[in-house]
Amino acid sequence: MLEVRRVTVDFQGLRAVDEASFRIEAGEIAALIGPNGAGKTTLFNVVSGMIRPTSGEVLFEGRDLSRLGPADRSRMGIGRTFQIVKPFGGLTVRDNVVVGALTRGQSVAEAHGTALATLERLNMGHLADARAASLPLALRKRLEVARALATTPRLLLLDEIMGGLNPTEVNEALALISELRQEGLTFLIIEHNMQAIMQIAERVVVLNQGCIIAQGTPAEVTQDRQVIAVYLGEPLESA
Amino acid sequence: MRFRPAQEGWLPLAAGLTVFILLLLVPLVVTDVFWLGLGITVLMWAALATAWNISGGLAGGLSLGHAAFFGIGAYTSTLLYLRLDISPWIGLFAGGAIAGLAGAVLGAITLRLRGPFFVLATLAFGIVIHIIAVNWRDLTRGSAGLVLPFGGGPANMLFAGLEPYWYIGLGLLALTIAVTLAIQRSRLGYYLIALREDEDAARCLGVRVVQCKVLASAISAMLTAFAGTFYAAYIQYIDPASTTQFEISVQIALVAIVGGVGTTLGPAVGALIVIPIGEISRAWLGGGPALMVYGVLLIVIVLAAPRGVIGALEWLAGRLPRRQKASRHA
Ligand SMILES: Nc1ncnc2c1ncn2[C@@H]1O[C@H](COP(=O)(O)OP(=O)(O)OP(=O)(O)O)[C@@H](O)[C@H]1O
Ligand SMILES: [Mg+2]
């Protein structure tokens, strides 16, 4: 479904991503992990069209995305959340989500319905009329997910949505992701919460200093010497 | 104080209609030429500032070039009438179309510009149009200006009395406010607000920046040109100093800012305050002193209500209930 081919990103002398290549198959839950500053978010920015890679290309369902901006990629079915949340602060929670639904050709009235349904699904229905700026961080992260879901993506990129959540909330998030996968959504998830992500990921890509140092099943990756050395520290006891 | 997607409701609609009907009755009560003339000028500036607000408030770029669109409207309808005997009623739409096109081009050019760079680009655009108006003498007669012949009749938007201009001006203002409300309730309104709140997030949700900003700029320019045609028909004389001059651009933005940028009715309220201060002080004090009084009063207003009059009212409204609650607890 998604193919990243030898993508390199340079920021004035700093190589944030270095010849990264990987594929994600339709219906899969893939995890993108690695230490801080590894280039994970930068890779998301390349896939979603926010930045142009120095070299390399991204293919979505076989189509080269190089010439497309973020709006067109979103309309093709790539949704994303932002690690540094970007709510439309002056708008209500509902209107935030309405924007996502509107770009899928719904009328304003339909989009309001979709927004409410999406919020209900994320247990945020009661917050529909609150100003987005008034939400605490954990809820703003959930709003990121709601907004992206309202665009009915086929591939959803989630950037550290579980940071700061309590164990119950983490389990809710995991359950929702599994449920959405059942409905046909494909995921690429950046997460530092290894316990959580290893429960649902079927494929793991490990990034370190811009390079992909390992990819495979959670079992393979967690046994990988290099991954343990640079990121995991010690082998994970399986969750 | 900023545009939010409009809330539905019959109460604002009923209130709006009531005000509109009351305004329809004004010429029956106000018969004095000075005051009715002042009222018509207020209506025109209210329409101008409301039109400006569609790009300045909704799309979020402070334009100092809107006199260009005003001038395009005034000159297009006037030249079509003088040269080709085409009624200004038709020239109105021709001017709107040309200005809309110019607005779209300007919107596309200034799309990626931020803050002062955006302002400078619109300012430069305004100056270019002004220079054309002054120097293309074969077409515009330069600073000598163009006179609309007396007695053109209603079919040419030229009337003997003031009353018809009051009604046309009122219609113009109602149109600009209706367009503003319609945009706020539409897909375009949501997109513009989303882009202004966070452009990156909006784009990643599928909002197309170019389309939205170009469209908003074109609509704003078109409505501004309508006011230009109206001005030409009302004053029956136009020259670059009264249409394309930089000061006109400043005043359009100023009226909107005093009233409240980004609010639906702020620009109209701004005109109701700024224009009478300017006109009355000019009538009573004359030239120099009037300008000083006008300037000082504007400074006072902007200092007292930095978010505009509507912003200040909203702030007050937000404080009142809290104060009541606090006193109940005390
Ligand atoms: N716009 C930018 N300009 C310059 N350098 C940048 C930019 N964005 C990211 N970087 C740098 O690129 C590197 C990779 O950053 P990135 O945000 O992709 O890391 P990350 O893997 O998402 O880290 P984290 O887990 O902390 O979120 C870092 O060194 C960062 O400082
Ligand atoms: Mg990151």
C-alpha cells in the first residue's frame, strides 16, 4: 500500500533521514520506532507531503506522490496526526472535526453529523462544543485522531498519540486501533510505549540516526542486537 | 472576536431583518441633505470594510491595496457608460468581474507571503493601479477625472435626489453582509478559518490553500468594485485621488480594524463610528483642525479597543455574567 524508496532528508548539513526504504501492506499495523531525533516524524512529514525529501520517493497504492502536496495526499486517503498537536484552537472540538469531514465532499450539515459520530466513537461526544484550545493535552491528541478519522483515510499515520495516557486510556487506544484495522484501515504508528505498540504491531521498522537498522515482526526486532543496543536497552519481556 | 463558523438561529436573523427594515425607513425621517448624504457615505464605507474583511478577516491577510478594486469598479462602469453608453447597472458587473479577476491574481501571488510581506505586496499592487489611473490619460483623463453627465436617469443609476442612493447603498451593504454570512456557513468559510488557525493541520486534512485564498480574494475584490461603481454613480465625478489613492486603501482597512477585524458586523459598526467623525469634524472645523481631531479620536478608539469595537463589546459581555456570579458569592 505504501512504499518508501531510498528517502533522504537533509536539514542544512544534518541528515535527518538517510536512504530509508520500507513497505507497508494493506490492512497491516506497522510501527515506526527509534530513539529521540531518529527521524521518525521527519519521515511522516515526507509521507504526508509536508516536506519534500532531498532524494527518494514515496508511492501510495503504486502511485508516485512526489508532485502532490499534503491536501492531495490527504484526499487520496493518507491521514496523519501531529506529534506537536495542531488543533484549530479558536474553534469548537466539533468544528475541528467538521473540517476533516468537509474535504470528503460532505455538505456542512452532513459533516456535522459525521463529526459528532466520530467524536462519540472516541468518547469525546460530550466535548463537542468545548473550545479546542481549552482541552488538556491528552484530549487534544485524541482530537488529532478524530480529525484525521473524519477524512476517512485508508492509511493513518499516528505520531506518538499514547504519550501521557494512563494504562486504561492506552488500552482504549489499542482497542480502537484494532477495531479500525478490522474495518480495513492500515496503520503506521510512531510510538515510544513499547509495551503497548508491540501488542498490536505486525511489522516494526526501527530507525536510528536517520537509518533503518532493522525491520520485521516484533519478535524479530526485539531480539535484534543492534536494536537492543541503540534503543531498547534490555530485551523486553513479552507483554 | 474572530470569525467562527456561524451559529444557526432565528433570533439574529429576526434582529437583522428588523434593523434592515428600520434602515429602509430612514429617508422618510431624515430629509436634510447633509445628514442623508452622510448616511449614504457611511453605508458605502460599511460595505467597503465588510468586503475588505472577507480577505482581511476571514482569509487573514491585512490588505492595503483595496483602493485598486474600488477604482477598478468606479472606472470600469464610468468608462463603459461614457464611451460605449453601457448602463452602470451593467458596468457594475463588468467592474466586479475585472476586479474579481485582479483579486484572484493578487490572491495567488500573495498566497505564500506572511505578515509585512503580504501587506507590502498589496500596497504595491494598489500603487500600480493608482499610477495607471493617473498616467493613462487617453483612457482615464488622469487627474482631471471623469464627470458623469447630469440627467442620465434611473436606467443609468443616476438620480436627481439622494433617496435612491440610500436604498442602493443599503442594498450593497446587505449584499456584502449576506455574502460574509454565506461564506461563514459554507465549506469555504470552514476552510479559511482552518487555514488561518493552523495552515499545516488544515492542509493535512485536505484543505487546498490556493483555491481557498484565491476565491476569498476574488470575492472581496468583486464586492469592493461594486462599491466603486456605486460611488461613481453617487458622486458623479471620479478621479484617482478619490478612488485609487493610497489613503482610500488605508481608510478601508482602518474602518474594519476600528469596528473589529474578523467579526461579521464589526466593519459596518466601524464605518458608523469613523465616517461621521471624519465628515462632521470636516464640516464643522474645516480641513486642518478636522484632520487632527479625526486622528486623535481614532488613536483613542484604537487604544481603548485594540480588538475593535465589537471585540471590546464581546469582552464586556464576557465579563458581565462573571461579575454577577462573583457578587452573588460575595
Ligand atoms: N524543520 C527542521 N529543521 C531542522 N532540523 C530538523 C527539522 N525537523 C527535524 N529536524 C532534526 O531532524 C532530526 C530528526 O527529527 P525528528 O523530529 O524526525 O525525530 P523523531 O524521531 O521524531 O524524534 P522524537 O522521538 O523526539 O519525536 C532531529 O535532529 C531534529 O532536530
Ligand atoms: Mg517525533
